[in-house]
Amino acid sequence: MAITDFLERNAKLYPTEISLVEINPANQPDRAVTWREYNLIESSSSEKYRREMTWREFDIKANRFANLLLTRGVQKGDRVAILLMNCLEWLPIYFGILKTGALAVPMNYRYTAEEIKYCLELAEANTLVFGPEFIGRVEQIFDHLHGVKTFFYVGENKPTFADSYDKLVAYCSSTAPAVDLKDDDDAAIYFSSGTTGFPKAILHSHKALISSCLTEQNHHSQTHEDVFLCIPPLYHTGAKMHWFGSLLTGGKAVLLRGVKPEWILQAVSEEKVTIVWLLVPWAQDILDAIEHGDIRLQDYRLDQWRLMHIGAQPVPPSLIRRWKKVFPQHLYDTNYGLSESIGPGCVHLGVENIHKVGAIGKAGYLWEAAIVDDQGQKVCPGEVGELIVKGPGVMKCYFNNPEATAETLKNGWLFTGDMARMDEDGFIYLVDRKKDVIISGGENLYPVQIEDFLRAHPAIKDVAVIGLPDDRLGEIAAAIIELKPDVSCTEEDIREFCMNLPRYKRPRRIIFADVPRNPTGKIEKPRLREIYCGERLVEAETTK
């Protein structure tokens, strides 16, 4: 069995039902109309505000692209890269690649031209599908790429070096190609987020993709009637594997291109969304907009919204307490995962465990989890160690990187690089990334713990704690603090607030600045260290 079998089944069971909706709020018309009314209205840029696709159309478009690839010599085991913003074409292209037996290689839309080149060559891709946002970057590397022979362009005004996806697929067969696929066949290469250096290429099988469908549906009880709102980028495992719950049940999903609070609530209201996956900053922005009166909940139809869940980063308990005050009827879940574990779900809180908010939870459906010391031995409850996981979604390997694979995969266990502890009830709490631990004067400082404490300050919108070099202590903790708009706060205010922290955990340096995050919500700590670690630092005085 292959992941594509689910798509073909849905096309037969629900041929005329909507599978995907794409909404572009930036193309909203001046006059007041609903998104459904706007479905047939073109904007000045000829991009629609709302587009939709049935399950039959989804499968046909995937078949057409698969057959197009086959005519260009793409074979089973080849690698085809996708460089697109979220759009209605994204998933049919992904599944079209899989139907040929080739591997889909989704790419981060924030990559520079050099990073695009690096990842294409790392994955040994021979075909690239890209959109208008990336013409300039692809042009920069076009003459220097090794191995990529075919370029398909999705959109209008194609560059001369690429073929038009839109025009060519229209003439291809809508019948599924006769390619034998098994669950152990290679299916996709995803790239690590690059938070610890250059991205690594993560190889997954069809079996891993299928397991993520089963895990997601088990955790969040999706039915055919559920509607899932997908906001994060589809190139990342997180967004796509949460959508896999909709794929498994044949439910509708909405791709929202934008993260403004009013856009999110309007999408929930207009499309009758029941499940929303958010990142921490988006949830904070929604609550802030409501509390400031910028959004009035009575202006939206939200009664059907049953579940909000968060992943991709540690979740401050204070945030969920605020959320439940505003949306007391919502179920809530925390998801934990890595691209190496086919995205979210290897550990999750569970909607029944709201009393344990702050924990990432226990091993997910079909998964095992443990916390071990440097020798790989399990630690006692309450002790900090490295989180390791085991299950059908663990990657096959880092593609063409046996050394990194050997460091990460040991006896079937995936060593996550995340430091964690387990309480007496078996719930796991993240402490920090192993490489982010700050050793100051011989003490281990875990930035996540300090960040969670600081986020409780009413003036703080976001915070990142990093280690900076210090002549006497080796490292000191520095807090980069992003304040809420129009809020006044001084360094002395923060230091006074930190008096409730143990002395050795108090940040020695306070920096007011924006906190950069990547598209999946992770704080870009390497970027922050690059900005601030070059300075000659003197230990700041700490109030006793």
C-alpha cells in the first residue's frame, strides 16, 4: 500500500465533495462579499480570492502531473523538488510525484538561491517545480546547478528556461500511471530546519507517511465532517501531516495564505472550520487582538470550532490558560515531533490531559518514548536527559550521510537532541535543545525554562534566551525580548520581575529586539547568536 491509495479511494467515495480550498485574503475585494460569493470574481492580479477543488479533481490533477513527469523521463526512485508557496496546486503536484514512484522533495520557501542550490544537489534532484515568487532565485543558480535538467513553472509569465506546468498538464492522461508502489518504497525527502547548521536531507518511506495518517486521526478524532484549517507551509512535515487526518477521512481542508488574526477567524467562520493548528505567535496574536478590542467574536460564526492544537515549539502554559478563558468550549492538544519522525505526533499531550498543560505529553499512537543519559541509559523520573523515540514514522536515514545517520539512529531509536524530563505520572516536559543548553559557571541553564518564566510578564510578546561568551563564567544567559506594541517596559522592570527566579537562572543581559522565527514557529537561535555573540561582553550586574 502507498499513501496515494488514500487519495484514489477518496476520489471514488467522495468524487464531487470539496477536498481543498485556497483562500488569499490579500486579494479581498473592496465591497463586502463572502468568500463563497467571491469564488467567481477575479482580482486585479488575476488571482482568485477563493479557489476550491473536489476529491476527483485532486486525483485527476495528480494523475496528469504524474504522466507529464513520466513523459520527461522521471523514473521510480528519482527526486523531484517542489518550491512553491501554499497554493491549490501544491498537494496535487506532491501526489503526482509520488504516483510515479519518484520522491517528492519539498523545499523551504525562505531559502536563498545558494540554499536552494545546496538542497537540490544534496537530494540529487533532477526536476524542479517552482512558482513566481522564486524566479529570481532560480535564475541566479540556473547555470550552476548540477543534475537538475527539467524545470516546471506554476503560474503566468513563465521564464524562458522553464516549461509551463499549467499548459502541459492539460494535455496529459487523467488515468493513474501503472507504477507498482509498496509501503517500504522511498516516498519523500524533507530537510531539517537548519537550526544547527546546513539542512540535512531526511528520507522517508510510504510506510512512514501512512503511519502519520493513522497517528494524527487517532489523536484528534477527525471524521469526514471535520474541516481542517491549514496555515503553516506545506513544505514542512508539520502542516502536511496534520492534514493527513483529513486525507484519511476524506474531510475538507482550507489552505489560508496569511496569519492575521481576523483572517484566521474569518476563515473559521466562512468555511465552518472545526480544527485549527496554530503556532504560538499566532495564538498570542489572536488573543491580543480580542483583548484589545480589534476583534469582536460576535462578528464570527465559531460554534462549530471544536479543537485548537499547537506544536513546533514549547507551549507556555499561561498561553493556554488565556485561550481557555476566551474559548472554554475548545479541546486542546500539544503536539511534539521532528521531520525525522515524520512530523508531529510521536509525543502528544492528549485532549483529555488539559491538566498537564506545559508537558508535551506521552508517546503518541504507534510510538514509544524514553529519556536517557549520555550512555543511553534511562534516567529516573524528574532527571533531565535526552528524549528518544521509536516508531513506524522514524526516518530511513539522512540521505547520503551515513555518519549523521549513525549519530541519530541507534538500535531503532531516534535520538532527538531535545533535553527533557518525565514526571511521576509519565508525562514528558521539554527542557531545551541539547545544543542550546547554556553552561554558566558550571551550572546548566535551560533557556526554555527561563523563556517560559519571562513570557508571563504582561509586556512581553516573545522572548528568546541564548548563551553569550563571558571571560569569567564561560557563558551568560541573555534574554532577547520582543515587547507588545505600544507597551512601555525597561530593563529594570525585567530584572525586578526576574527576582522570582533563582539567582543563577536570571538573565545577565537584557536586549529589547524582535525575536526571529522560521515559518514553522521555531526561534532562529543560530541567527541570534550570530548577531550578538560577536560583541565583546562584560557581565552585567545582577540585583541581589
